[in-house]
Amino acid sequence: MSWKQAFSSSVGKKIQMSLTGIFLILFLIVHCYINAQIWFGEDAFLTAAHFMGTNVIIRTIEIGLFAFLILHIVQGLSLWAKNSKRRNTRYAVKAGSQTSPWYRRSMGLLGTLILLFLIIHLSKFWGPNRFAQTFGSGELNLYELMKEEFQNMVIVVIYLLGCIALAWHLVHGVYSSMQTLGLTTHRYKTMIKNVGVAFSIIVTVIFALMPISFYMHWVN
Amino acid sequence: MEHYHMNLTLKVWKQKNKNEKGRFETYQVKNISSEMSFLEMFDVLNEQLVAENKEPIAFDHDCREGICGMCSMYINGRAHGPWHHTTTCQLHMREYKDGDTIVVEPWRANSFPVIKDLVVDRQAFDRIIQAGGYVSVNTGNAVDANAIPIEKHDADESFASAACIGCGACVAACPNASAMLFVSAKVSHLSLLPQGDPERKTRVMNMIHQMDKEGFGSCTNIGACEAECPKGISLENIARLNREYLGAMFEGGSQNAI
């Protein structure tokens, strides 16, 4: 059996989801750290943003990030579509939350919400900035851009909803990625679950505080 | 607990065969003892139907002591009913009160076609076992205890995995209709023992291949299977299967598989 076959079985596809998911989790940590510079002043943030936007290594990883993101989305949506066809006659009475928490059953939905958020998010910051870098007058001042965008209540609410979807997606995602790699042994599974929950809360709360900080003028 | 009697309304899935469309049929049962098992209640209903010259309800059962795994009923949204670590035959009527309505459905999964009413065809599981859930060499009679030293932890884990009775509740309960808990229990109980060790890499590959071929969904680590398993098979088995699979992928043991 070839590597291709090994990766294309149902378990193989889960391994793809897991590995790309873990890469996206690592990206979130970096993204969160860079953005948190807003609380240390405009200069600190802009230095970090400049590095992320221009460094050759980072820009190369950025290509990989998009590749993995697309793979994660395509594979996830295809798993969701296929799995929903495994039971043509539905149950009249469903177990619902009696046997599993809702977010574990809703990864496809949560992922789709995150994707919608991501399209808005990329079109507000990453897109215009890269466009200006390539065709315009150079890098944009992302700090000023954030300050401007996050005066709009609607945008802030969209960002908060995005953070909520991300939080629930991560609560299951962190644990699930470890389970798929077989790391959730009897000894470690509780720790992995707890670390996953803590990580999801910490990262998304930090992200959520960014638009709030601008909107409330905690940073200027 | 005090003994009491009850009258119940049952909504039971009736389906002639796998090709016909099924529907719910409503029945009334009277004077059911709280000490009856769920299947005994069905026996009473069937006797009543036979006496009325109606067709009885087809349902699977064999041992009626919770070890054979035949009694597949999806009761009010729960595989084997609401009790923890219990098969349908061990669910007792003291769970219900007079006047309750109970909805009974067969296991629903495309890989488990309905044979009749509540009876489903679970041969897909047999074919998964045939793909690798065995030890190829004859290992003879049960040997003396401790003739082959096996670590206590491994022996316990293997024994816990071997408790799987192949009832299919995991598939029935899984929103994806995935058979991963079943397959992982079978992979685990053999791979942990020296007799099963030589074939562990081809086993996991072949069994997963067959599982996919049978049209079961893929595991998304939801955990409804673990919650519903009458034998308490843990998700740790799925983690172990994933390790076995990764091991087979990386160590090239998969070459002679499939």
C-alpha cells in the first residue's frame, strides 16, 4: 500500500485533518502573540507586523499556511458531506446531548462559520495589505486600519462571533487532533482535554479583546 | 423497589424488508410488570398480536443475559435504551411509568440494512473480522496461566477490549455511523497480546480498508459510541487503533496489506 492510499483511507483523512489542524493551531499562537503587541504600543505592533509581512521565511510559511488551510477546509467539508450520507433513514428520536456535547457534533458547522469569518477578516486586513505591498505604495499601517475598522459596531460583533465559533471549534479540535494521532492514552487524555479547553479559552479571549480594546478606546 | 404494573403506548418501526419503505406503528400494551425486561414486554406484545391474528414484530435476541449482542433496539433515541452499560435485554421495565410512550427503532445505518422491522443485517462486522480480526496460526488450547508472561497492564487492556460483543450500538449511536469503536476494540485486543503481535500491521490496514468498503462513516471523535457501548469499550481503543495505523504507515508493514 502506498502513502497515497494510506492517507486516503478514513483514518488517513483524519490524520490529514489532525496534522493540518495542529499547524493551524501553531499559526494561531503566533498570530495571537503578534496581535497582542497592540497593548504594548503602536510601534511594537507595527514592528512585529512589518516582520510578519516582509520576512522571506514567514512569507514562505504563509504559502504553506494557505495550502494547509485549504486542505483542512476541503477535507473537512468532504468528510462532513460523506458522513452525513451514511444514514439515509434518520432516527425519529435523536440522542442529542444525552450522549455527546453539541460542539463535537457540529465541527463542520463551526468550521463553516469560521470560514465565513475568515473571508471577511482577510478582505479587511491581509488582502488590502498584500495588495498595497505588491501593487500599491507599500505596507499599510495595520494599526491605524484596525483602529478605524473597529469603530464599527457591526464589525466588532462579527469578530466576536468569529471568536466564539473558533473557541468551540478548538475545544474539540485540540483534543480531536491528539486523539487522531493516538496520543490520548489513559495517562494523558484528561490532561490533553483540559489543556485543549484552557488553550481555546485563552487564545480566543485574547483575540476577542483586540476589537473590544479599539472599540472601547482602551488602546489609541 | 416496589413492584408495579403499567400500561404503555409503543411506537415501533415496521418494515417488511430492506427494499420496502418502513413506517411507525402504534401499539398499546397493558398490565406490564415493572420486573419484566424490555424484551419480555415485547414478548407480551407479540403474543397479543398473534392472538389478534396480526403479524408479530420481528426483533433480534439470543442469550437475554447481556452477553451476545443481538438485541439491537434504539429506544427513545438511545441505543439499548437509557441505562448505562446495558443491552436491551437487561433494560427493565422499572425504568418506565404508567402511561409512558416509547419509540423503538432499528439500528439505522446504511451499512446495517433492515432485514425486517427491528432486525438489521450486521454481516458487515463479520466481513471486517474476516479481513484481519484473527490470529493466523493455531495457538492451541488455552495454555496455563503465566506460561507466556504478559504485562498485567496489557492483559487488562486486552481483556477490556475483548469485552466487545459486536452489537453495533457504536454504529447506531454515532452521528456519522462510524464503526471505529468496534474495529478499534478488535484491533486492540489482538495487538496487545503476543499471539496477535506478528500480524498487527497488516491487521489494522486490512480491517480499516474493509470498514471503509462497507460504507461506514469516518470517526470524528464525538464519543457517542463510548457513551452507548454496553460493554464500556473506551475511546482509548480508537487512539490505539490510530497509533497502530500510524505505526503501520511509517514502518512499511503495510506493504503486504490489502
